[in-house]
Amino acid sequence: MKKPQEATPGDGIRSLKTSNVFRVVNFELYAKPNAVIMGLGLVAMAGSLAYIAYMRHKYEGMGYYSAVSETGEEQFLKKKSRWD
């Protein structure tokens, strides 16, 4: 017969007696943090934000500016002078 585990500080919800269904539904509460996956996620997010910033800078350098249309969508329009 197993004796019940003693709760140690920092165990949190892992120390509570729960059903297997609860553990399956709330997997993220019991999984240990994975630094490799977290690092890949951070690199992917930073890469996405850098790409968006690069594209915005590229369009602004070509003479476009961002404007909001009547429908609320952002559009890039070519700058026009009053002489055109």
C-alpha cells in the first residue's frame, strides 16, 4: 500500500488529490515548463514582429503611408503631392 505524498512548498495544484479526467483536461497545470519550446516560441514571435516592422519600413520608404478607410481597415496609399 502506497503512503500519500507529502505536499512540499511550490507543488501548488500537483499536491492536491484530483481525478485523471481533471489532469487530462488541465494538462498545462501538471506539465513541467519546457525551456526549448519556450525559446522556439520566443524566436518565432520576435521573427514575426521583426518581419512586420521591416515590411512597414519598406512601404514607408517607397512613398506609401498607412491610412484608415471608412470601413476601419488599414490601407497603404501612395503619397501624392498637390501638384499632381
